[in-house]
Amino acid sequence: MTPTLATPPLPTSSPAEKLSLAAVAAGVLALVLALADADAARQQTWLYLALGLVSAGTLAWSWLKFGQKPAGVHQNNLWLRASTGRGAVAWVTGLVLTGFYVVLYWYSGDDGRGNFGPLNNLVHGLDDFSQWLRARPADQWFLYGTFYTLAILLMGTRALWKYRHSRYQLIRTGSVMFFQLGFAFIIPGLLQFFQQPEFYFTYFWPLKYEYLFPGTVTGLVHNGGVGMFMVFWGAVMSFLATPVLTYFYGKRWYCSWVCGCGGLAETAGDPYRQLSDKSRAAWRWEVRLIYPILGLIIAITVLLWANFALNSTLLGEAGNVGAKWYGFAIGAVFSGVIGVGFYPILGSRVWCRFGCPMAAYLGLLQKHFSRFRISTNGGQCISCGNCSNVCEMGIDVKQYAQRGAPIVRASCVGCGLCSTACPRGVLNLENGPREGRYQSSQLIHADSLRILS
């Protein structure tokens, strides 16, 4: 008889976990009712009930799923679950996220009478909160910021419980939660409360490309001292602090510790990190896309400043039109609709890997000028593949680990999950001297023996 392989048991959930997930489902239903109800008071009630149920259910499920079980990176049944293995749940989730971004970007603008289209009820449901924080009514971007921040806080708490055995992961996750809540949500709101320009201190050119456009710079300068400080901050962070910090710490100081895009990927996108394509074809597309996008925004910025210096005689309105099309294609479609909407299908770092100009800028610095690397010890590697499975940037880490070769890749964001998931301690994040960054551990060991002899 031909032997048959046993079918792995399907993942199961405890009754308590099912109850917490039911609370999340009830919260989603309340959100739908908030969208559909015509009564303003009930709209707000439904909205806050939805946020409360989703938050409580998510926290309870995370605690039961990770906080009550042994610490460690457990990857059992990842590809059997419909939610994390590109099953039906993943496709539905992707469609909902994509649909939300499409509606947010193109069908929820203020019509001049305080109507925000399909999201109108949700926007006005946050009016009281917006008045308290910003001294102005809510708009679609305040709704988005609230949802975005809540997602990072809730899923960040999940990550804290899941990776509680790793001090590095605890600090890193706490960092992205702190910067999103404080610097990307509360501080911009307080600036508006005090009648100052809205400004995000955690986003820099070329990611937040308009911060160094002539129109934005002149507007901030004319605003007075606070505006001038914002211009100074953006310029220093883009051209001075970024190279210095990347030299010492690699791109992880930003992509995995500060950036809101990376923060959402590391928290809400954590269940999907194993979906990133590790093939050479994917790597070729990465190179073909991300560096031309960086070159494009550099060219647009330079041309806009040249046009500004020549009193708009060089390009006229063509420069502004080009900037708007870049904002549509890259800033909206790529970073939002595809970058987040496709989490459940393509993985959590699609935007960071293929489209983010800041990641390209940091990656060039990291690969050619930084002290950062991930060292490996090939003699200890058992080829389990855990490291490659958790790499959200599509790096086949196992291939480096088997050869004992250090990982010096422009795309690596230094999240450290490869090291955290390794059962043998093969991988280590280091900020060592630049000499020997590309040498394998065997060569380094041989050189050391030669020097000693």
C-alpha cells in the first residue's frame, strides 16, 4: 500500500477566543449601523459602541491568543488559516480595506456644506472628539487618523504580548505606538487647536514630499516662528539627521521605530508578514520600481524649485500638475490602496518594499555607508526557514544564514524578527565597524586566526 501523509489538524479557537471575536464582529455591525442610521445622536452612539467593541474584543482575543500561552514565535497553521494563508477571509479583508481607501480618497471630500459622502456619518460622529482635540469639526482625514492610530495601538498591544520574550521587540513596538499616538496624532491636533499649521514631525521628505515643495515652505515661513521651525526641522531631518542616524543604526531607526507606515505594517500587518514574495523576480521588480520613484520625486522637487526661482516661467502650472499626479499615483494609489489594502494578499510591506522613496533613500545609505548589518553563524543554522518566513521585506534570510554570510541589504528594515524567530541564535543585529560588513563569518574567523598567529 502507498503510504499517505497525515493531514495537519485545522487550527481551533477556544470558546473564550470565539466570544472575543464575536465582540469584534458586533463592533463591525455597529459600524455599519452608524453608517446607515439617519439620526445624528444614534450615529455617534453606534460609532463609539463600534470602537469600544472592536477595541475590547481585539484586546481580549490578543490576550487569550498570545498572553496566556508560552512566549515565542509560533508559526503553526499560518498557511492553513483562511485569514493568513490567502484564504477567503484574507480576500474579503483585502477587498474591504481596498474599498475603504478608495472611498476615503476619492468619494469622501467635503462638498462645501459639511457632507463627506459615504463616510459622512462616521466623520460627524467624531465631531465632539475633534472639537476637543483640534477646536474644529472632524473631516475625513481626522476619521482616518483616528482609525489608523487605533489600529496601531490595538495591534501593537497584540505584538507586545506575542513578542514579550524579546526585549528588542518590546521596545521597538512601544516606539512605533508612541510616535504614532504622540507625534502623528496628538501633536498635529494640538497645533491646529492653537491655530498653527498641521505638521507631522515623524514624516520627512521624500516620503512626505510636499514638505519641501516651494508652496509648502513659503506658506510655513510666512506663518512665523513655528512655521520656520517646521521648515528647519524637515530640512535637517531629511538631509542631516537621516544620513547620520542611518550610518550608525541603519534604516531601522526610522522604518521600524518611527515611521507611521512602518508602524502599521509592524502591528496591524504582522499577521501577514509571511506572505512577502521571496523570489528573484520580486526582487527585480523591487529595484525597477523603488529607485525610479525616488528619482521621480527628486526631479519633481528640483524642477518645482527651479520654476519657483524663475517666477514660474520655466514650467508654468505643469510642475504643479506633475506633483498632483505623483500624489495621486504614488501617494494615494500605491501607498494607500495597494500598500495597505493588499496586506492580506501580498504581505505587510508592499509599499515599503516597492514604492516608498524614503525607504529607497535610507536603503542606499544603509547598503553603502552604514555600520548596520545582521551577522550570521552558519555552523549553528539548522535550515528550519523560520527566519525567511517572518521576513516581511522578501529577503530569503535562510540562504545567508546557511552560508554564514552577513546580511547587508538595502531593503532590510531591521525589524529583527528573523533573529527573534531563530531557535538557535544564528542571527544578530549589529552596528559594528564598516570593515568586514560583506565578509562571511568563516572568513572573519580565518582572518582572526591569521592575525593571532
